Amino acid sequence: QRQMCIRDRMKSEFVSTVSHDLRGPLTFMRGYLTMLPMVGEINEKQEEYLQRTLNGVQQMSALVEDLLDLGRIEAGVFLMQDYIDARELLENVVEETAGHAAAQGLRLQVETPPDLPALYGDATLIRRAMNNLVNNACKYAPGTGSVILRAEHEADKIIFSVQDFGPGIEPK
């Protein structure tokens, strides 16, 4: 029983370590792939291959995030709460997604009030949500100028938002 528990813990630690170590290279791969069109003309076949490769990187990133979530669940930790600097978190999101946004003709901006207090929450989950919103803006509002990432203080809450200037969602 004890040996099984140690083995399970080692397996969980290995999965967590590998998942964390894969995130960085996948982020850089996505960034450089999205910047390729900026350095020269890309023909139709190259664009097809580029999109397939980007899709593969995005699938791998989703798997890594799933592995990290699995590791957290196995460890009995559903939320990794700590004090978070909202501006710093948003700047990290911009750093991770700037290449993709630039390839879509978008400029990312961070707006926070100077007196924004720290918040207590799960930085990984908030960052993932913000990444998803920025990626949606890139996908559905290309070439529309800016995408604004905000954190605002309302009552006892910090409200995060992403604003783009695309066509929006149809009312129906």
C-alpha cells in the first residue's frame, strides 16, 4: 500500500514537471509560427502547412493544460490560490499572445488603475481564461486595431475583461 502511494505521488510529480516544462517551448513555437508571415511572403501550400502546425501546437497546449489540471485533481488541489498582481498577470498574457495577435494585425494593450489592489485567486486559471479571450479576439476580430486587456476594481471584486473592436456576436 505504501509503495503504491509513493509510486502514485512520483507519477503525479513527473506529469506535473513535464507539463510545466512543455508550456514554455509550446508558447515560443506558437509565437514564432504566427510571426512567420511577417518576415516574408508565404504561398498557399506553406500557409496550409503553417496552419496545420499551429493547430498541432494548440492541441498539444490543450493536452498540457489538461495534464496540469489532472495533476492538481490527483493532488487534491482544485484551486492554487495566492495573492496576484492583476497588472503583472495581464502583462504575462500579452507576452504569451503578442506574436499571434501581431500576425492577426492586432495590438494588445493593458489597462489597469494605478491603485488596483492585489487579489486572492488562482493565477493559472485566470491567465488561461484571459488567454482564451485574447485568442478569440485574434480569431474573430483580425485587423481591427487594438485588443484591450483590463482589470478593474468594483466593490470587493477585481473584474477582468478583454475588449476587441470586431463585429461582435449576432444578437440571435
